[in-house]
Amino acid sequence: MTAIIGSGGCAPADVAATRAALHRVAEHVLAPALYQATGRIDLVPSPGGFRTPPFGADGRFLAVDGAELVVGGASGARRTTLTTVRAAADFAGVTAGAPAQVYKPATPLDLDEPPTIEPGAARLLADWYSLGAQAMSLFAAEIPDDEPSAARLWPEHFDLGITAGAINYGASPGDDHFTDPYVYVGPHDGPPQGEPGFWNAPFGAARTIRDITTVQEAVAFFRDGRARVLAHATTSRTRRTP
């Protein structure tokens, strides 16, 4: 199973710049390609980064592998270095730009801005998505009665997540809340009161790559968060009982 120790030796500035560059590609190239063909926008992790699910009669897909864009299908795959959003969209044969009728993009559509993609940071983010995907798969198998959804990488948020029993669980590459990549537990009703040491984010609880270094640790964090939500709900119901 995937294990990530610390920050992988990557400078935070490199991780942030790489994350922003890859986020633009996800929002303005991969998601619109999938949407134009299927009406969907959800992506999935893949070796080296992330990709669209296969679509169309020939199983076409677009993927980001490190600093490269891969366009593939039944007849094979071709790849190119990511230089600009315009060049990536042209290579893929799609119209660049997030589907505005579906979501408001978090990144600007700057067609000709060269991306800053540091190879080590790109690997770190790909490994983080992989760790998250493995953890969510194992955790979902533990809680079938919560009816967990499939894990999806949403382009507008750029995090990988599932929903189960009115709780979101996920792995984010970092954002305005936490600079480092992090895993999270987000109850739909907001974080329970009274445990600020655990519920350390406006949306719930988060633990960064500095705290979570293995798949098993991520699963344990998800499990702990769920147990705390359920315990709080039970206590609240008991207090309301006459």
C-alpha cells in the first residue's frame, strides 16, 4: 500500500504552484472534454496523476501523468508535455474552458500562461491521491450500511472524495484552508461541538500529510471521525428524550 512520509522533501511553494497548474488543466481541459462527451465532470486518480473515466465507443480518455497530457483510447495513446492550456486543449481536440453551467471554476482560464509543474511535487500529489483512494476503498468496505458513494475527483474542488451516511471523506491536495495536502472528515451538519482538538476546520476535521503517512493512518482517521459524529448524534438524541 502507498505510504508517504512527511512532505516528500518538496518545497511548499513548489507544491502550491504545481497544484495550481494541474488544477487548471483538470478544470479547463479534462473536465470539459468529459462533459462535452457525456455530461459528466468527475475524474479519477491514475498513476502519475488523474484522468477522465473512459468515454465514447472507443474508450477514449485524457490523463495527466506528471507534467504530461496523455490522450488515449482503443487505438493506443499519445502524450505531450503540458505547456499551456491552449496547447493541451488543441492536442486533445477539445474546447478549453470549464463548463460554466455546471460549476464556477476555481482557477482562471488563462489559455497561454505556462504552467509551473515541479516533477517531485507532481509525484507527491499523485501519491497523495493514490493513498486517499486506497484509504477510501478500504473504509467504504467497512461501512456498507452508510451506502458510500464511489470515489471521485471533482475538478472544481480538486479533491478526491466519497459521501457516506451524511459525511464527506476525502483527500485534498491542499487549498486555502490548509497549504499541505490533507485528508478530511466533513459532516453534512457541520462539526460537532465540544471537541476543538479533533474538529479543527470550519467544515469538520483535517489531518495533513505531516500527520498522515500511510493508508492505514488515513483509514483510522476516517473511522475516528465517523465514530465521533455518531457518538455526538446519540448523545444529542438522548438529551432531547423527555
